[in-house]
Amino acid sequence: MLRWCIYLTILLTATPFGLFSQNTIQEKIDNLINPERSKNSISPEQRQIEVDSALALSRKYGYAAGEVNAMREIGKLLRLKGKMEEATSVFYACIKMADSLDLPLELGKSYFSLGDTFFKTNQFEEAYEAIITALKLFEKENNFHWKAGAYNSLGYIYINLGQPEQSLNHFKKAYHILDSLDSPEKRSPLFNIGYHYLMRGNAEAAIPYVEEGLEDCLEQRDIHCIATSYGNLGYAYGLLGNYDKSIASYQHCIDTAQKYNYPHVLAITYKDMSETYEKFQMSTLALKYYKAHNELQDSIIGAETKARIAELNIQFEAEKKDRELSMQKIEIENLQHHARYDRLQKMILIVGGLLLVIITWLIYSKMSADIKRRREIHKLEKELIAEKLKEETLAKENIQQELDYKSKHLTDYAMEIVQKNQFLENLVEG
């Protein structure tokens, strides 16, 4: 009874600590995988180390969801490096694994990443199929956050498929879900809805969405979003003919973009301001900002070209290093193969030599045993022959003795007869 009490006490006290340890490990893995970390000031190399560590830990502790998530983040890093085919292969592997492990949410996320990759490579039909599959899984799991993300992605896809109304409809679906969740990510569909109306010249419909998006950006201190939203407001008020509000909004955008160095936002804003000034028939300012747009755009293109060349050089050097490492790996594998082959040859020679010695010894032992056995047989035969000769000699001697005895007996018998005959003759004569 005491033994069972002790066992029960250990079980009850050990189990919570075991669960705590496992939960702590999973939290650590989830923290390493968390996509938000990649948005912080972490280099791609550091991010790669983190997700590789998360993958190794997930496999070590059997955390299936963590393994799928880590693989998916590796796919995203490959996509960031422009290795789209490799990224696609990784996402397909995630889909296969999540499906086999019956992880519907992870399966949906993997389809979502695959669809995003197709979208970035202009494969819009394939992207649509992947995102629709992901959406169905998110709906089945009642995951509203990811469901909104799928609707937002479908909005982008419909734009590129030439279906603007469907695009707007899906952006609104995404916005309503995220708004009900009070999620800061509602900025994205808000921006998209506002931009959709602006591109169609419907400033009155656009402004409420742009202003709400701006408020959210200010609350979240998203600087890029703040600058872009002010630029969109400037364009919207310009369409409405409200010069003061338009220029004031543009100026907020320019100040923010210059302060935080957003040249792309500045270039777009200069172009929009040129169109707005032209609308107000202010040709000099319109031309000024049009030139500023072109100069900045050329500068951006030049910088991007240089950056792209530098990136290609880095990629070339990295690939060159990878090739060198691959060749070294192949060379090492060949050396290891030759070493194994040499060891195998030596082992075969040693074993062969030992077998030859053993076989020689066995043959020699057998021959020695045969010779010894033949000698023993020969000796026995000689002894048998000698014994037989001895027996024959004794037999002859016995026969001879018997013959001598019988001969003597016959001689005596003959002499006795002669004597009797002589006696009879003497009687007759007498």
C-alpha cells in the first residue's frame, strides 16, 4: 500500500513539471518561428539560423505543428532570396506533411504560402486555386484571422484577373472580419478599398476608408502607412477640388517620407501632386513636381539597379561558394568512399589470409591424421600378421608333435605285432 502511495505521489508531482517543460519548449519553438520576428531588424542570415534551430528542436521533441511552421518559414526565406522554385517545393512538402499529420490549420497556412508564391510569380490562376483551398480550410477551422487574410489575398488576385468588383468585394470581407476582431491588420484591406475607389475617381467613397486607415496607422505608429495614407488623402481631396486639404495632406506625406527616407512614396506623391496642380491649372508647380518625380524615379531605378547588381554579385558569390562547398563535399565523399573501399580491400585480404591459413591448417591436420591413422592401421596389420604367423607356427608344431606321437605309437604298435608274431612262430616251432 505504501509503495502505491509513493508511486501516485511521484506521478502527480512529476506530470505537471513534464507538461510545463514540454509547453516551455513549444513556446520557445513558436517564438523562434513567429513571422513577426522577420519584420524586425533581424538579418536574413540570423532569421535562417532561428528557423533552422526551430526545425531541429521540433523534430527532436516531436512537435509536428512546429516542424511544419519552421519549414514554411524556410520556404518564405527562399522566396525572399528569389528562389521561387525551391520555395514552391518546400511549401508542397509542408502541405504533404500537414495533410499526413491531420493538421488542417497548418495545411491551410501552407496552401496560403503556396498561393502567395504563385501570385509573386504572376501565376494568378494557380494562386487563386491555392488561396481558395486555404480559405475553405480556415472556414472549417473557424479561424477568422487567416480567413480575412485569404479574402485580402483573393482581392489582389481578382485585380490581376481583371475582376475589380470581385476584388473590392473580397477586400471588404477581409476588412469587416478584421474590424470585428479589432485587429491592426485591418489597415491592409482599408488601404486597398480606398485605393480601389481612388483609381476609379470615386474620392467620396475612398476618403472614409483612407481616413480610418490613417487613424489606425497613427495609432500603431506605422510610419510607411502614415506617409502613404496622407498621400492618398491628398490625391482624394484633389479629385474633390479641395485644394487646401489636398496640399496639406501631400505636405504631411512629403515631410514623413523625407524624414524616414521613403523614396518610393515620395516619387508617387510628386507624380500625384503634379496631376493635382495640373487639375487646378497651376502649370509651373505641375511641371516642377513632374520633373521631381522623374528625377527621383531615375535615382530610385539607378539605386535599385545598383542594389540588384550588388545582390546578384552576392548571390553569384554565394552560389559559387555553394558550388565549391558542394565540390568539396563530393571530394570528401569520394575520399571517404575510397577509404572505405581500401578498408574493405584490406579486410578482404586479412579475412582471405586468415581463411587460407585456416584451410591450410585443416588440410594439414587432416593429412597428418590420415598418415597417423594409416600408420596405426599398418602397425595393427603387422601385429595381426605376426600373431597369425605365430598361431600358424604353433599349429604346425602341434600337428608335428601329434604326428610324431602317432608315428611313435604306430611304430610301437608294429613292433608289438612283430614280437607277437615272433612269439607265435616260436611256439609253433617248439
